[in-house]
Amino acid sequence: MPSIVGNIKILTVGPSSIVHIGDSLVLNPVSSSKTYAGSGSFNTGDLPVTNNGVNNTNTYDPDGVDGSVGGGVV
């Protein structure tokens, strides 16, 4: 259905966001990220107990690109 849009002001557009004005069939925001965490990093609960010895988180990544996030019309 056609619409009449008045004045708009867009201040910021963040990653994986969509600015949509008018008609559309499919809107598909995508993003990717990588998280490095050592042992016991994502524990949840009221009283977490972690017993970790000597540990190391390897963040060396020689390939540069781990996965592609492609945009486009679906």
C-alpha cells in the first residue's frame, strides 16, 4: 500500500539494523561476531563455583575471515 512520508531525520544506523521507508516484502538484518572466552567465563547461577587450573585462551586467527555474512534480496 503506497504511503506518503513527511520529513524524517536519521541520527544513527548501527550494525545489523535496517532503515525502511515504503513498501517491502522481506527485511532480513544479519550480523556476525566472534567471542573469545576462557574457562569458566560464561557461568550462570546464584553461586557458581569454578575450579580451573592453568588455562589459556588462544586468540590467534591467521585466516582473517571466518565466515561471510552476505546481504541481498531473499
